[in-house]
Amino acid sequence: MAFLILVIGDLHIPDRALDIPAKFKKLLAPGKISQTLCLGNLTDRSTYEYLRTIAPDLKIVRGRMDVEATSLPLTSVVTHGNLRIGFLEGFTLVSNEPDLLLAEANRLDVDVLCWGGTHKFECFEYMDKFFVNPGSATGAFTTTAASWAVNLGGRDGGEGQKEQDKGFDEDEEVVPSFCLMDVQGISLTLYVYQLRKDEKGVENVAVEKVTYTKPVEPTGAGNAAAGAGAAASGAASVSSS
């Protein structure tokens, strides 16, 4: 039986969303998931209890909106197979630039880094490491979207507020999403679930698969290097005699 890891975050219930979509809950039935990595921003005790029903093995880090959960760590690391997986919400990062994410992955000494806070699914491989943002499981709006809405209502927040709002596309919707990971040795298969609407407004769950394999040094290369070192040592010994 596969050991499936649920990666989920940015739920913001009930502040920005009422609940996890019913189509997602149907997929996340108890007994299917072995472990949950929650990237924070639960903001609600009942959501925490619900996640516990999916998988008792629940790992959580603190999000920027989890103001009362001061005992939660900002980062955490789990190991599955030969992969170390780190996760955090991301508000401690200066930006989501690949080089900064790589620096955080190196700091945590992980092969895979999961981060959140953007409410948008993203994954990529960079410098032999794998980076995953599961997006928002509820499709909760971002703070940028909220500030844009305030300005639309005529409550101008000043030049600084206007500058923040420039990057928001009024036609862009937050697509609810979460991820499942299946780790086998040095390989990881990522399943991405997104709740999308067709042209008639009907919601359907779309699933994509992405694979990652941790690079390893060939065994022969290590043995050859050791043999060369031994030969050099032997040669030096012969010369000195």
C-alpha cells in the first residue's frame, strides 16, 4: 500500500473561505492518507480537527494568520525513503525567488521544500532540488486581492496601497488546490488536484502528475575516487622509501 502524504495549506476558514470544497472532501476520505503536512493558516480549531480525521499523523507549521498558535514551529522536516522534505508557510522569506527558496532548502538540508502563502499552485526543480507550493485548498482570496477590493469601494489607501494593488488581475481567480506525494526511495510522484470551472461554470477536479528523482553520485565514481586516493598514497610511500 502506498504511503501518501497530503500537502495542504492556506485554508483561512472561516475568515476568507467557508469550508474546503465538497469535491475535495470526498477525495480526502479517512484511511487513504498516511500523513498530512499542513503549511499553516488554518485559523480555525474545527479545521484542525477535520485534518486529524484525514490522517492522525498531522504535522503543522505556523502561518502568518495563526496568531494564537505561538507554539507551532515556523519550519519542520520529515524524512521518507531517501528524501528529506521541509515545509513552511513562507512569511519568513523575503520573496519566493528560486534562489531564496534554494537557500532555505539548503539551510534545512532538505531535498524537497514545500512553501505556501501565495495561494497559487507551483512546482519546479532547481539545482537538483524540488520545490512545491500546494496553493490554497479553499481558494481563499489573497491579501492583495482584498486590498484591491477595498480601493474599488472608494476607500483609497494612498500611494503605497496603490502600488501594492498594481500586481492584482481583477479577472484572476484563486483556484482551490492541494497535493499528494508518493515517495519511493529517491523518487517522488506529486499529484496535483485543482478545482476548475468549465465554460458553463461547472466545477470539476483536474489532476496532474509530476515526478522528481533525487540525483545520486554513481557508486563507481566514489570507488574510483577512493582507489585513486589509495594509489596516490601508495606511490608517495614508495617514493619516500
